[in-house]
Amino acid sequence: MIRYNDHILYRNHDDRTDLPYVYYIKGEKLALMVDAGNSPASYHAFIQELEEEGLKEPDLMVLSHWHWDHTFGLPAVKCPVIASEKTDAYLEKAMAWEWNEEAMLERLAAGEDIEFCHEKMHEEFSDITAIQVRRPDIVFEGTMHIDLGGVPVILETIDTPHTRDAVMVYLPEDRILFAADAEYEDYYDNNSMYDPLRLQNYITYLENLDFEIYMRGHDDTAIPKENILQLLKDAQI
């Protein structure tokens, strides 16, 4: 477990299995976890590291978006899970999927899944038939305010370059934005490319938001606002 400051901790990402950073934000009353990780095993490993730090399990969880590496830990989660209405719809669809080699290959051929995720799922799960998909407990659209106790949190649903169902986690007093994978290309619905309009809209959204640090799902953990804006503007060229 890596401590970013006195109330934000995170578990490192793992490129081998495409495990993203998983974040823990603690207030005086409540603790919020951002994303469930890519399997029950990775979720349990996160909880074990919390225990080693003398920290309680999360009271709430929020999902940044529906992709498997951020949600397949959900079956092990005990606390209420918050997500956007669109994330709930994506997960409801995925719940109907069969998890065996034949069905997974059929989804690849149909374009419902992508080769990269297919490979990484096999790295994380020794038995792919053990994969389960779960829906969130609380769904919303727009904004939601949560007071963790001295740590106000604003959740906002937006359309991003990466997915249409994103939830941004904003700590206004810290001036930190947890954006997960929002700045990446759309691997599922836009042929692994940026949609120019969605990219520009996201740049405008970030420009207008008062934050200093951008927390990511993969790559470098925390980068300054000006760095993420430059990265995205470079992608427009």
C-alpha cells in the first residue's frame, strides 16, 4: 500500500494482469474505495494491505467505469457500490455473458470484447469459468456529494474519450481529480482511437475544473493538471 497523503492511499497497478491503481480515500467517518480491481483475488489482496496498515475496510465504493479490470473484483465487495446509470447498464449486459473459452472467442469475433482484455483476463484468472459479473447497489446520473468526515467528495458522471459511462471523483479541498482511464482512447466503441469531439470536450472539462493533481488508472499515478492537458492536446495533432 502506497500512501499519497494523510487520507489517500493506493495499491500499485500491475501491467501483467492490467490491474489498475485502486484508491482508498479516508475521512474521519467514512472510507471510500475507487474501483474494485480486476478479480476477487486482487480485491482481497487490497483489503489485506489495508489491514496491515491498520485501516478498516471501505464503507463505500465508487466505480470509475465498467471495464473488467475495474469491476471484476465486485463479487468480493461487501460495502455498497456506487456507479453511473450507464455503468450499471453495461454490467447488466455483461452479466448475461457466459464465461468459457468458446463464448469468449465468440465475443471476440463479434467485437463485443477485445484481444488485449481477453489475454489479460487469462493472466488474472487461472480458471475463466470462475469469472462473475455484479451490478452496483446505487446508481446515479449527474452529481453526487459525499462527506467522508472532513473530506468532501464530488462524484460526476461524464462522457470521456475512453468510455461513455465515466464517474469522476473530485476532492475539491485537496484539488485532486481521480479520473481512472478517462484520458485513453476508446478501445471498445471507436476502434482504439480518439473521437475528436469527445476529446475536445474532455479537455474543456479539465480546463474548467479547479484541480492540481490528476490521478490515473494506469501509467504514472499522479500528474499535474498542465501535464494531462498537454498530453491530451498532443493527441489532437
